[in-house]
Amino acid sequence: MKKMISVLVISAVAASLAFANGGSEGAAQSGASSKGLIGVVMPTRSEERWNKDGNAVREGLEKLGYTVSLQFSDDDIPTQLNQIDNMITNGVKALIIASIDGSSLGTQLANARAAKIPVISYDRLLMQSPNVDYYVSFDNYKVGRQMGQILVNGLNLNSPAKRPINVELFAGSPDDNNSVGFYQGAMDVLKPYMDSGVLAVPSGQIERTVIGTLRWDAAEAQKRMENLLSRYYSGDVVLDGILSPYDPISLSCLEACKAVGYGSTAGKPLPLVGGQDCIVASVKSIMSGEQYATVLKDTRSLGAATVELVDKLMNGQTPTGLDTTSYPNGAITVPSLLLDSVIVTKDNVQKDVINSGYHTRAELGL
């Protein structure tokens, strides 16, 4: 009986430590039938998309016979470092990492290389290290251009009803290299309209270092939007559009606008807002006529591509057809597998979101 109690206590402590360390899912005991243990680290479980990503990768690998340790770091860098250290100690055969801060993992990546563990940078590029083997993501520059194109299409910038059209700009987290591609792509689309006087930014806040949103925090974006509205938009100055890099930021900006009368006051319709990630709340908002559009990056495709890449590596195959020029990380140019994304508006929700099975009618309340 004492032995049984001891075992139970040890098991309970181990489970609580795993939970405190960011949580673990799918880390089954490695048995004789397993092809090997694969480590998967996602930045947080608090956001819809990262849960989808983590589960898609885990399920795909498990179907192929691998054992998976899936960890969520809850946006805490020391937790993520510790999770990766533990995975290396536990002898994972490959590491799939979606980082919180892409430049913070140098020691862990060097240790993985020393242990001959291939590292796949998942969606967020790992920076300032030569010890990154592959990058799997969407074409971030193209996604940025799509964000800009949302404003061009929705605000009819090629045949504007008035000049100037007032917009404010939001960017992603400064420590996430993806936000660089998003910003560059969007600005390459929008800058000509700014230069010609079609678009104006009344706040003058244009540079990425100024408009960035640390950790993609929607609450911080909402505070900034509130400040912009109170300082730069009074009298006849009306906000027409918002460049948003992320759906929760889009929704929070709309809430800030509604709080000061947009959408309910004559002559002040809600500003046109795009977004990214096609989360359920934003699709509902699009269908109700508030958020105008979002960029859908199908996490199922990203997960499947990552699983296929890992399986090739585990079977001694060399991946082909990679982009070897577009994604330098400050130390090397990382071989990259890039997927396509699509703009979703009310007109193609049925085709590209529901019919594809990305979200069900039930999830969208239909």
C-alpha cells in the first residue's frame, strides 16, 4: 500500500509540474511501436489559432506512428526555454518550434544541433542562429500585401469618393520577424496611395517601430486606438480605415471606435478593417457587416506540410522545392517551405471557410 501511495504521489507531482511548465498534450509513453519522439512547442494556448496549429501537427504525426510531446509556453519566454531544454534532454528526434521571441533561443538551438536534432521553425522565423534547419510558413510578404489590398479594395482607393481617406496603421509584435514581412508587404501596396494624397495618416504614425503591438496584445492595441481617436479625430476628421495585422487587434480596434460613436452616429460608419488568421469571432463579425475582411492561413495545410517535412527527415530523405533565398535570419538564409493564403470577405466565407471545413456552420452560429 505504501508503495502504491508513493507511486501515486510521484505521478501527481510530475503531472502538476508539467502543467506549471506550460502544459503538455499528446506526450504518450514511447513504446516499441513508436517511430520516435517529436517535440512540438507552441507560443500560447490562449489563442485560437495556436491550439489549432498544435493539434494539427500532433494529430498528423501520431497518425504516422510518432510519439508527440506538445507544449504550450503561455507567452512566457523562460517557460519556452525550459520546455525545449527538457525535450532535448528527453531525446526528441526533431523539434518543431513556434517561438515567442525568435531571437531568444540561441543556446537551445545550439544544443539541438550538438545533439543532431533537426529544428523546424514553425510559422515564426527563428532569428540570429545558424542552427535552424527549415522554416515552414506562409509567404509573409504576400500576406502583408493582402492586408494592404484589403484596404485598397474595401475603401475603393483606385476611384476614391473623397480625398484624403484617413487611415491608421497597426503592426505585429516587434520581436516577431513575421511582422516585418507583413509590414513591408502592406506598405508596398499602400505607400503609393499615401504619396499621391489618396491616403492620409492623421497621426503621422507610420514606422513599424512606432505602430508595433508587443506580443500581438489586443488590449494594448485597443488602448492605442483609443488614444489615436481622442487625439487626432475630432470635428470633421473621421477615421475611414485601419490596417490590422491580426484579427483580435481588428476586433479591439472596432470596439474602441464603437465606444466613441462610430457605427451609430450619422456620417460616422465603422472604419473598414481587415485582419489575419480567420478566427471564429472575426468571421462572425465579417458576416454581421463589421470587420470587413481577414487573411485565412489554413493551419491544417501548415500542419500537414510540417508533418510531411518531419517524416521525410526521419526517413533520411532530403526535402526539395524549397525557397532558399527569401528568409535570412541574421545568421543564415533558412530553407523555407511557403504556403498560400487567401483574403476572406463576406462574399467568400461560404466557399473558403465553411465549404473547406476550416470552420463549421455550428462554430459560426449558423
